[in-house]
Amino acid sequence: MTERELKRKSVEYRKKILKYIYGAKAGHTGGSLSCIDILNVLYNSVLNVSPEDFDSPDRDRYIQSKGHCVEALYVVLADKGFFPEADLETLCKYQSHYIGHPTRKVHGVEQNTGALGHGLSLSVGNAIAARLDRKSYRVFTLLGDGELPEGSNWEAALTASHYKLDNLCAIIDHNKLQISGRTIDVCNTDPIDKKFESFGWAVREVDGHDHRQLREAFDSLPFEPDKPSLIIAHTVKGKGISYMEGQLKWHHGVPGEDQYRAAQLELDEVMETI
Amino acid sequence: MGALEEIKSETQVVGLANLETFSNTLQALAENDKHIIVVTSDSRGSGKLVPFGAKFPEQLIEIGIAEQNLVGVAAGIASTGKKVFAVSPACFLTARSFEQIKNDVAYSDNPVNLIGISAGVSYGALGSTHHSLHDFAALRAVNNLIIAAPADNFETEQAIKQAAALDKPVYLRFGKKNMPHLPSTAERTFEFGKGREVLRGEDLVIIATGEAVYPALEAAERLHSGYQLQSSVVSMHTIKPLDYDLLAKVAQKGVPIITVEEHSIYGGLGEACASFLMENGFNNKFKIIGIPDEYTVTGSQNDIFNHYGISGEGITQVALTLLK
């Protein structure tokens, strides 16, 4: 996919994220908007997954550890043809499969996540299995910066380097905000790069909204042979909607009617410039 | 020799520890199946898995002492189609990793076989940190998980083989002491969710699980030789799904029912039976024997069993009281 196409996709995805959160009157708006460029690049340029071959043992694996930003994942999976987009009109509604965290009841979702600090261990398990089966698929997992204090992440980080899992890539959506404030104030995990490096990982930092930087990072995996790779993607919570950007209240804020129309208008205007 | 004579016999052959049967069975399975994967948390020694690891080094994944990660990684491996056994002391496996069991194994339906070794009060005087008296209660409330405690070597071997063949999440727990065989007169069938009536009688029903089954048999022998009472003894190896058909069948005798378990009296086999019986109109006299809600007394597994009446003598006394 060209850079222009990716850019247009991101705008389209942001519009849909807002549409379905607005329809559900629920969702994690800010984080979905901060990670959508990462998912866009992954699903449109990196992962060898498709609805037709989703049961292939050779497919790449994507596990979303920050499960609460499921709206970003659902919108991308619908776009890739895993299910009809209209299904998302049932998001979070009574008896819908499309619950507010990733679930395997939705085609294209690898693991049920939502409790934080689980995705990295699951991914390590997938990456170990790839080794055992002499398979070349790769495993990607998206972590939130707010979930890094979960100790299980660091247990998994140790195992990943112990087994030299260079078929594993974790991406941190580093939007620097979590539900009760700035991550640096809630529980300071800086310097993330040094911590992971000291755990035996190879680390790169990118602008998590710059598709070219993201693609270059993914294209150069593994960053070092015999080491798991970490991409620290610097992002902005609420990215793309000026009144949401960097604003804590949009962690799981749902726009009202006027706000929703203003957001869609803003995105339409951006689309016209691409 | 009848079942009761076997129990009384001084020449009785005591089997292996269920733990050893587990490791032997797993190793035999792995001979023909490279998809059998063991995941340990520095527990290969206590899990009797050193020979397994030496023979199949690729099939034993060591995580180190990190039980949350143990279960998460096991779930990740299992999701690719392998037959994964996550082996760790039951106390840590079911408490430290509870959320991973709930979400990554049960809710995500990753068919991990969770093997809780040295379960219940097997660690004896090491104390409460090392006891698992909560595991049935905690895990019963988790959807999509088979929970079982095999009583002897036969049940253990069958449970391991069937767990390996079953594409579902399973929790098995057992201890590390050598176990007597259940009476040879009992039917040699084992199926998760189907209890085994290993002794039949008309005066009393004792429903036990895991290593508490043998004390139940000893009580049956005492009640017979001392009081001419005939007891039914059920090895209710599977706590969930519970064998409601068998429960109803034995309850229909209308005689007192005693449950015995190496677990808290809260939330385990006894309360599972009680809720079924009450909801279905049975009003048999009923007593739960287990570990009461207190700081567990210090001692060996045997000491603790005797202290709380998980013994031939203790169960006999409860039976006589109920039968008054």
C-alpha cells in the first residue's frame, strides 16, 4: 500500500472508530486513535493474515495486549474483510459478539484480551511454538504504556530474551496518558528503552503516527539477531481530533452529537488534503 | 478377596505417588507425540520431570519462577495446537496465576492442562503458603474448565491420557505420597465427569475426591467390621462437571451422605454436592468433611488429615453420629 493510501486509510479508520463508539455510546476513544496508525501499517503492509487463511498455522500472529482499544482492531479487521462492517453497529449492545475487548468470537481475533499484562506472555508462547514447529511466522503484540507496571510483562520480557525470540516484536503505544493521569505521574516507567535493553531486547523508537517510520521499523525486524524486538511508538492520545489530542478525559470519553459532527468534519477536511 | 478385605489387608500393595504416575504417563505419551509440551516454573524436579526433560529437551519449556508467565506462555503455545501441560505446585499455579487461568486458558479456550502438583496439604508443615485449599472453590467459578483430583495411580494415568487427548482446558491436582490402589473390584473405567462408585452399600454414602478417597474406604471397612454397616464409597474425581446422575442415584437411597475432601469446607466438593442435593429436593442427612476455616494446624499431610478427621477414624465417627 502506498503512503498516500495508508494516510487515507488512517483517516477512514479514525472516522469509523468514532462512528462506532458514538453509536455504542461506549469505547476507548483516545487510545484507539493513538494506536490506529500502528494497526493500519501492520495489517496493510506487514502481517500475512487474511480472512481466507486465518486458520493457517503459518499466519503471522497479532495479539492486542491493550485490549480496551478494541475499536481500532475491529475497524481494521472489518476493512480487511474478516466480517461485515455493519456488524459493528451492534458494538457493546445486548447479545452482540462485538464486546468492548478483543474476543475470539470475532473472526480475526487471536486471543481474548482485556485484562492488562497478558498479551506479551501469550505472544511469547506463540513465538516459542513457531520455533518448535520450525515455522517462520512472526508474532506481534501491541502494549499500552499504562500496562507496563503489570509484573507479568517483565516476566514475559525475560522469557523472550532467554529463548532469543527474534521472531517476536512488541510495540508500545506510548501515548503517555492513562485513565488517572500521565503515566510518568501514575507509575514512572521511564526509561522504557533502557529497561527493555537491559532485559535483552533490541529497541527502536519511532513516531507512531508516521507510517514511513513504522514501516521501516517493521521492515528491519529483527533489529538484532537472537533478540526480541521492541518498537516504542511515540503517539498522541486522541490523535487526529484536535479537541481530543492529549486530553485525559478522552481515555474513554464518548463524544456528544456536536462533538461527533465536529470530529467527522475535521477528518473530512484532512481527507481532502491527502 | 473382596474390596473391604483388600483395604484391611496388611499385604496390600501400595502404588506409586500419583505425581510419579503422572510423569511416567506423560513420558510414555511423549514417546510417540512431539506435540506433548511441558512448561515448568523451576518445577521439573518437584514435578518428577527431570527424566522427561533429559529425554525430550525440546519439549520441556522452562519459564523460571514466574507462574503468571508460565500459564500465559502455556496458553500461547496451546493456541497453536500443541498438547501443553503447565506444571507447578497447585498452591502457586491456582493463586498466583488465577487471572491467566481465567482469561488466557479458560476464557480464550486454549486447551492447557494445568497440573497442580503437591496439592492440598501435601507440603504439610511448610504451611499455608504451600497449601492449596482454595483451588476447587476458586476454579469452580471459572467457566470452561474441567477440574479433577484423581485418587490413585489408575485414575491418574487415565486422567493424564484423557486430558492429553481432550482439546479443552483441564485442571488436575494430586499429591506426592505413595497411594494405595482403590479396590480391584471397582470398574476399571474412567471418564471426566463420571464419578466411580468403588464400593457399594445401603446404609451410608461417602463421596470423596483425590487423596481423601482412601480414608473414606478405610472408614467403610471400619463401619463394616465394627458395626456391620454397608457403605457406598464414590471416588468423585471430577469436581466440575460434577456427576449429577451418580449423585442423584446414591442420594435416592435416602441414607446419610458424607463428603470428604483435602480442601477448605467452603466451595469445594461438599458444597457442590450440597447445592445439587438441595436444589433437587433431597433431604438426606449431610456432612462435609474437609479443612475448616482456620489457620491450618502444623504437621505432615497425615497429621493434618487426622487432625481434621480426614481419616478412617474421623469419617467413622461422623458416620456413626449421622446414623444415630
